[in-house]
Amino acid sequence: MSEEDNDEIITEEMLWEKIPQTTGIERANTYYELSARIYARGQYDEALALAESARDLYKEFDSSHAIEELAQAYSAIGYNLNQLKRIDEAANAMSQAVELLRKNKSPIALELACTLGEWWYSSKKYREVVETMNECAQEHLVDGNELGAASDLHLIGCAYRELGEYEASIEAFEEARGLYKKHKEVIHVARCDLKIASCFNKLGQGEKALDKSRIALDVFETAHDNRRQVFTLFEYAKALAEYTADKRIEDMKRQEAEAKVAAERQKVIESWTQKVEQAKAELPDFDDMVASSDVVVSDDIRDAILESDVGPKILYHLAENSEFAKKVAGMSSR
């Protein structure tokens, strides 16, 4: 019988019976194997305890002899903690695994580091996200994995945006966008454009936000990506209000004209916000209905919705009545 056949017939019960008969690394390996099998069953508390037992045993040995095993134990602890929604602890455990694997130049260090970056983001530790994913992006580029680097840079952009560092966020998104465009990942390019537009809106640069949101909106409409189309529509509305007001301010020399434009800009923003809030008050499921809609509207209908006093209710009605929406999709608002 081959060694592979022997591995196949080792049962979980046999592993439990093996524990009292072993010591040292062999016992640690047994704990780790049991942890992996129990994790696969979804019993994360028990799997966590076993992974921690394996870690404690591996730590008793010279790290040079058990560094890979110790790193695997830390990663197992991290995965179990993540399943238990203990995200901060999961990220800390995974960071230990990544540190060990990087020192040992392990090929799996990069994969776990990317996972760590995502966990840091979930735990809202955005500085750690930037630090971790910058290293991942550089490694992916060295390895020739440009799409991997693009994904890393996208997450970096999201982290900077959460930190309110919008210029740094735009820079990261632009780098990611360039790599995605090189590989013809059209939807990912548009995702970057949408986030860049949101950053320009935060910076009060309406014209740039308008350009980016318009490009993203065209892609999502073509792809029938209705969920992202709705999100982009709101960014477009913000950018349109900002840009329109700014443009009028530039054209008007007198103070009275500037004051009027500023008031109009604020009125547009407040009016749309009030209309949305009013619609939400009357329609408790407004967000869910609109976000889950498969409605595709033409440019002129979209603009009419933005200008209408009952624009949000029109969005809701179209989302709620798919047959009517199909008829409207072929109409012109003119």
C-alpha cells in the first residue's frame, strides 16, 4: 500500500487517539491536522482551540526548524477568528503568519498578505491596509502579475478615501485604472472612475468629478450593471450641481451674481437630498428597491429624473414596475 493510501485512511478518530502517544512537533502536527478537518466542518471554536494548541507547541522549538509550521498555525488561527467575526484578532494573527513567511521567503506569503490587507480594511485599520497592500502591489509587479497589483492598488485607494486623504486616493485609483485598462478590464476601469469621481466631489472639483462619473455611467449602462449605475447616478448628480454652480461663478463678475450662483448650487444639492429623504420616509424600502433594480434608463430620462420634483419616486416606481420601465426605456423625455 502506498504512502498516499495510508494518508487517505487516517480518520479523525485515529488522530484524536494519536495525541497522547506523540510529543513535540509530531503532536503539534496532529493538532494542526485536526484543526483543519474541524474547520472544514464549520466548528470554528473547536478548530481555533486546536490551532492555538499547535501554535503553542511549535513555539517551543527553534524557529528555524518549525517556522513554516508555526506560520501555518497562525494563519489557521486567523481564519477561524475571521469566521467567528473577531476581525481585529484575526488580522493580528494573520500578520504574525505573514511576518514569519516573509522572513522565510515563502511563496505563500504574498497570498496571505493580501488576505491580511482585506482583514485590516474590515477592521477599519486603514493605515495598516496601505502599508500591507503597498508591499503586495510591489511584489505582484515584480512577479509580473499586473492584475494582482491593480487589485492591491484599488484597496489602497479605498483605504485612503476612508482616511479622507482624497488626493492620495485618486493617485492609487489612477494607478489601478491604468493596469486594468492595459488588460481590457472595462468594468474594473469604470469602478475606479466611479471612486475617483467621488473623491473629486469631496474635493469640490465638480468638473473633474462630472467627467469621471459620466465615463463610469456609460460603461455601467452598456453593461446593464444597474446597481453601480444607481450609485454613479448619485455621484453624477453631485458633480453636475457642483460643476454647474462653479461654471456660472466663473462667468459672473458681480458679487450679486456670484451669490446667486452659490445659492443655486446649494439649492440643487439640498433639493435632491430632501427629495431622496422624503422618498425614503414614504417608501421604507427605497434603498433596497432602487439598489436591486434591473431598470436601464436612457440619458435623457436620467437627466429628467434628476430635475424632477419627484425624481426619487420615479426611480422607485421604475424599479417596482419592470414592464412599465421597459416601455419608458425606449421613450424620450423631450
